[in-house]
Amino acid sequence: MKREPIIQHSLTYAIFFILIALASGCVGAKVRTYSGDNLKKSEVSVIKGRYYYALLFYESIVIESVDGKAVRATKVELLPGKHEIRMKKYVINLFGFPPVYGYATLNVEAGHKYKIKSSLLCDRDDLVEIKDLNTGITVFSGHWY
């Protein structure tokens, strides 16, 4: 009886789940882009990326930078005003899609929450949107590149 295929199969799954764990190291991370912890939640804006787990599948939208400053997080708190955001979307599955990137420039308001949305595919033709959850209005819409 040969056991090599079972061992190889198990190693393949183990490597896959290790990659998921490494990729999700930033999941749930929160970064403030201002100094001073005395500000109330009503005085700042919150922009959230997203992450999604499924069987043999992981997808994440991470905020890579705000106004040229690297943050690499799925949740960023900002002072109100105009900001440039660089986003990175990656999907990990058996096919190993490469990441796609996007830029957004938007004016955020104090006390508002914003959500970055996209389809579950990882394609440059996918639409990326940033929606104001307080008003329901899409404040940015574009394509990954």
C-alpha cells in the first residue's frame, strides 16, 4: 500500500492554509492617520476594507496607503477632508490570483463610515466602490488596475 499521495495531498492543504494565515495577518487591523487619541468618534471618519473566507478561498481588500503614508490595514480612521487612498485586493485560492490595485480620491466627513466594496473575483475589470454607509451614496467608483 502506498501512502505518498495522501501525504502529498495533506501537505498541499497545509501549505494552502499557512498561506491564508500569513495573508490575513493584517485582517482587522485598525490604523489612525492622525495624532491625538482624545478625538471622539463623531470627529473622525472610518473607512473599512473587507475580507471574506470560504472553503479553500480567501479574499481581502486592504488599504495600502492614505495620502502617501503606508498604513496596510482593513480599517482606517481619518480626520475629515480630502484624502487619496491606495487599495490592494488579493484573492488566495488554488489558482493563486495576483493582487490588483486601485486609487481613490474622496472627501470624507466627520462621523461617517465608508465601506470599500468589490466583487469576489480578482480581475482588473472588476468595479471597486466606496460607499458612505451613513447616506448610502457611492462616493467613489472605478476599476482595479
